Amino acid sequence: MKYTFLMATLAVFLSACGDKPQTLGTGSQDVAPHSGTGKPFAAGGWKQGDKASWESQLKARTQQGQNDYNRMN
């Protein structure tokens, strides 16, 4: 009984040593948001790098109810 408890305790303590550090990512960007991500997945009607089309897509998205803050509250 003692041996089982000792092994279980040892396993718990050793499993905690294997955790990776959890650091915050800054998420800062070096480029403007309207320049795009370089990936082909984009909304129709939006041209990457065109600020005017980016602003019109944001406006349409807000008006069509895709703002999660307004939908949930």
C-alpha cells in the first residue's frame, strides 16, 4: 500500500516537471492590417493590400451582424 502511494505521488511530481513554459505571444505585426496575410483564404471582394476594399469589408461585416460582441450582448 505504501509502495503504491509512493509511486503515485512520484508520478504526479514527475509529470509536473515535463510542462513547457507558457509565455505570452505579443501578436504584434510589422505591417498594416489591410496588407493581408499572404494566404489565399480571403473574403470575396477584398483585395489584399487595398485599404479601401479592406475598410468596406469591415463595414459590411459590421452591418451584417458578424460582430460577435453585438451578437452575444
